[in-house]
Amino acid sequence: MSAPVKPAKPAAALKAPALRRSARVFEALGDETRLRLVVALCAGGALSIAQLTAGTDISRQAVTKHLQVLAGVGLVRDLKVGRERLWQFEPAELEQARQSLQRIGEHWDQALLRLKAFVET
């Protein structure tokens, strides 16, 4: 017989403000264009709108709007370098979202262990 599994803290213990922020990050990344922009900024460092639109069929205006959405949730920020504006990835909000997913995963693991213990008894 296996040892009893300690119940996990209720889901409400996952701090609501952090979950709301994470939800906004996931919502922003749910758009394929925005996800591609984040990937490009992660791989290429700070990039201009011209660099981000090169080789794509997306207009500079559309990319600017997508970058503003990403900036609104804290995933990117713009830098003024001379006359050029560069955009760079900011990892803090994505890390917070990753931690929220990890905590949710831990709750699921605990729930599955409790179910397994129940089924085995």
C-alpha cells in the first residue's frame, strides 16, 4: 500500500494577479504573427521594423501594431538608437507565465497521484 498523498493547495493559491498577467501573455502569443515576432527577437536580438518585415508579406504598419500588443503585455520594448527604433524581447513576463504553467502542472501531478492512490485502495 502506498503512502497517502498530501493534497495540493487549492487552485486559488495560484496568485490571481500573476495568473491574469500570464493569461494576457498567452493571449498575445496566441497570434501566429506575434509569436513569430517574439521568436525573431529572441534569435536576432534587437531588430528594427524593416528587419522584422524583411522577407515577409506583412506590412510595417501591421508589424508595428503587433509589436504594440506585445509591448502592452511586457514581452517586448522599443529602444531609440539614433534615428532608428529597435525592438527587443523582454523575458520577465514570459518567465512569469512559464512559472504559472509549472505550478498548474504540479497541481495536476498531485491530483493524478491522489487518483492513483484512490484507485489502488
